[in-house]
Amino acid sequence: DSYARFKNALPRRLAEDDAVSIVYSGGLDHNRWRSLVDLADAAEILSKDGYKIKIAVMTGDIPAEAVSAMKNPYIRIYPAPSHEDVPAIFKGADILFLPESFDAAEAEIIKLSISTKAHLYMMSERPIIVYGSRETGVVDYALENGWGIVIDSHDEVELSNMVRQLIIDRKMCQDIVANGLKVASINHEASKVRDQLRRDMC
């Protein structure tokens, strides 16, 4: 994608101004939905300290086994965004959440996979939490390059602590955003990637 498309977009919030808006966009398969339930549990922990957390889950399909769990007071379900709407919606978030599975069998299946939303998150200039097994490709990518804060243990208390830290620690958020933009510029900027592909093919 092109960073310019994100830079020029006006943020569109999916939560009230007095709430902390956490956004996820993508599939719920490979047990990713269970990690979103952990995030909802973290939101409940934070609510006891007076934080108002709203989790927007933008997806095209909810697995049958996840339907009941997704009916959660902290979670709002939205249709998957269009290509044109992605920059504004992502920039309207306070935190972007990228969940993967902690199930060993599922992690093995996706250990070489990188989320197709990862670079879009980076270009959105919002702090990113990557939550899942370090055996998954996207968690490994974030650990290696620092474009997101990684939580690789199945722990909603640790998750709540990280959300709280991102709410109050502006410098930490700025560092994550800066690393994300750097990685996106090197690995995901469309014009550079296409030019490199042409050179490699030639």
C-alpha cells in the first residue's frame, strides 16, 4: 500500500470521544477470536479502574463456535471495511490490536504467515498490540522489528496492563509508531516493492 493514502486520510472514530477505541480488522479463524475474548476480559479489568474501553471488531465472518463469545458488552462487530475506508478507520483508533492464536496446532499452521493487515496498521500511525504465540509468523515479525508491542503469553492481566500503559505513556506510543513507519517504508511501500520485484524478475 501507499503511506500517502493513510497520511491524507481524516480519522473516523468508531467509539465515543470519552472511550479508548481499540480496533481489529480481519478474520476470526485459527482461534483468533479467543484472543479477542482475552482483550474483552482485559477491558473489564480496566473498567474497574475507571477506563472505558470499546473494542471494534471488523470482520466478514464469525465462526459458529465464536458467535456466543462475541456477544460481549465490550465488543462491537462491524462489517469488514472497504479498501477505501481502511485508512480513516484505522487512524480513528487509539490502539490497533493484532491477535493470533495460542493453540500450538494453529500456530504451526500459520508460522510462516504474516497478517495482510500488519503493514496497514503500521501506516496508520497508531500504537499496535500484537497478541499471540511467538511461534506465529506475525508475532515473530513484530518481535524482530519492533513495529508493535508483543504479548506472547496467554494472559489477560498482562494485556490489560499493556493497554493501560499505552493510554498513559505517550513516548512509548511514539516509538512504536516510528518503528512501524520505518518497517512499512522498507518492506511494504507499494512503489518500492514493485520496483524491487521488477528488478528481481529482470
